[in-house]
Amino acid sequence: MWLVVGFVGQGMFFMRFLLQWLSSEKKGRSVIPVAFWYFSFAGGLTLLAYAIYRQDPVFIIGQSTGAFIYARNLQLIARERRDKAALAAENDTAGPAGE
């Protein structure tokens, strides 16, 4: 079962690179879609669970550090979206300029 967990985690981790590459090709420039961070976080946590099971300290440190960074990026993205939504709502209620 743990081998399956490890492969699932590795698959999610791979999907982030595939998604980033396809998104960049579509836009013709390097982009990092939000889903990249979700796949990074989910894959990182799954691989962390596998590393803990295997009792591999190098792998544990690497995946736990990565999971923290991925979670922080998702927090920053959520904050930016909330700020944009609040600004848009504020502009909608203000009415046209000069009124």
C-alpha cells in the first residue's frame, strides 16, 4: 500500500510540471498556474507521508520544507484574490466617477 502512496504522490508532483509546461506553451510565455501550487502541496504532503513511513530523514526534511512553501504560496494567492474582490466590490458601490 505504501508503494502506491509513493507513486500517487510522485504522480501529483509530476502533474504540476506537466500543467505548468502546457500552460506556458498555450500562452507562449512562462506562467505558473494556481493549480501548480495545489498539485505541489498535495503531492508534497503525500510524498511526506511516504517519507515518514520509510523513515528517510533527508526526504522528510525536503518534503516538509516544500509543503510549507507551497502552502504559503496558496495563502498569498488567496489573499491577493480577496484583495482584488474587495477592491472590485468597492469600485462597484462607488458608482461612476463624478456622481
